[in-house]
Amino acid sequence: FIVKYMVYFQLIGFWPLINFVQSNFSKLTDYTDILILVLFVMVSCFVLGTLIRKYSKQPISRYYLLFLVLTAALFNYGFVVDSLPFLKNSYLKASYVWLLLTILIGFGAWRLSQSSEIQKASKLLIIVVVAIPILEIADNQWIEFKNPTRGDHPVQDMSFSFKHKPNVYYIMVDAYARQDTLKEVGGFDNEPFLHQLEDRGFLVSRNALSNYHFTTASLSATMNLGYHPYNQDGTLDPKPMYEAIKGNNQARKIFKKNGYKIINIPSHWYQFSCSGYEDKCIRKLRHEVYQKYLSKTPARYCFEKIVDLKGGYVDFKDIMGTVKIYLQQPKLIYA
């Protein structure tokens, strides 16, 4: 029963997840969430297959094409609703259009699957669509195996001792524009806040510029204390960037050599997760994978509401509790 009938439901259920892993393979830093999704998909598909087998009078093979089509429709919901310019501001109406298309395509698939030849072809189709992203993952892994240093641009090893070792708080507020930009583009005067910072002894850079136009390149260059070398084709390789923002960078090495403890407060974006390079990780919400995985489905609206109910990013008491653990040692707190 499991070999002949359940395997195709499982393959269809894993298809979107395999596609997700394939498209984000180089960015994933923690596979715990992926394993949770694997378990959820296995149980869901097993229950679905069991119910169909028990209560349906139709052969179970007739449901393969329908399940495949409905899964494809479910994980293309975001693409459909975002591709309707005349309904761009009305997700509810766009959802009705998606639902109507799904019903029509599903009905067509159900009618086609009456044929035993189509049922056999459905099995082959399922194997092919699942095999494609798996082969792409294997191909990427083979390239990495054949070229283990691809993208590992050498960075000059820097080493020096600190005369003073204060605690260092490195807080990067992503996409926080400069004062003149906020005023010119958004009509917002941020000067009162900046003056309060200066009154507390902070240095405010009025002419700050990012070194790249996107966070991954900009932050990794900052942490490696240098710009990224370009490849021969004029592109930037993301591999060393992801390594740097995970913690394998020059700044961390210098702080560690000077006896600092590294405390990481990761963002909601899984590329900036904890990866073992830190001494302590303060994590409040771990929903990056779910957010991106579900954003293609109607569940993205429910997910946003659930996350909003959970509250803030991280509590101040969590930070202070971690600081007390390494009370006698200098700390780099990286948020």
C-alpha cells in the first residue's frame, strides 16, 4: 500500500519544499525548520492518501494529476495575485480570480484523469517534476565539490591588540535612511532623535553612504574590512558574502583574538541567523523559512497576523541576561 500508492502523494507534497531548498540552497544556515516542514508534509500526505484510499470509490491513481495540479496552484497563488495589475490593490478580488482558475484547472485535470493512460503518465510527470530540482541541487553540490575554493576570495589576515576593551554594540538598522533622505523623500524630520543621540555621546554621520546597494554585500564587506573582488565576468560571488555575515569574517576574528565574547541577535531573515561562530545566540522568533515558504500560498496573510500577535523582536531582559553570563569579559553584541 505504502510503496504503490503513498509514494506519489509524498513526492507531490515534497515538490514545493524541494523547489524551495533548491532556490535557497546557498542561503540556508539552519535546517531545523526544513526538517520540521519535512515531517509536516509527510504526515499530511499520509493522512490525505489514507482518507482517499479508505473513502473514495475511484482508484487512487486518478487523484495523482489532480493533487499535482492543486499543489502547483496553491504554491503559485502569490504569483497569480501579484500578476494581476488591475487587482493589485485588492487581494480579496485577486484571490477570487485565483480560486476560479484553480477550480477550472482542477476540474480539467479530474476529467483528464479518467483515462488509464493519463493516470500512468501522471506518475511519470510527478517523477520528472520532482527530479528536476533534485538534479539541480546535485549539480550545484558537484560544482562545489570540484571547485572547493570557488568564490573563496582571500582576505588579508589582520591581527592587532586592543589597548582598551570596552563592550561593543554593533546594531545595524537595515533600510534606515539618512536624515536628509528621510526629509526629502518621506517628509520626515529625524533631527530631534539624532540630537538626543548626540547629547548621549553618540557620533552621528550626516553623510554616511553604504558601500553596496544591497545588505548582503554591504554588511559582509564591512565585517571583512574590505571590498569584494569581482569575478572574471564582472559579477560578485555571493558565497563569501554569506560566509561573512554568518560570522566567518575578519572583524569577528580580531575581536576573538582580543578575548571578546561574541553575542549574536539574528534578524528575521534566515541569512543573518546564528551559525555557530558566536558564543551566545539570542533568538526570539524563528520564522524566516516559514515566511518565505508560505509567502507563495494564501497562508501568507494568516502568517503575517500570527507573527504580529507574537510581539517584538527580542526583549531587553534577554540581552541583559546574556550580558551577565560573560560579566567579566568584553563583549561584541551584534544585532
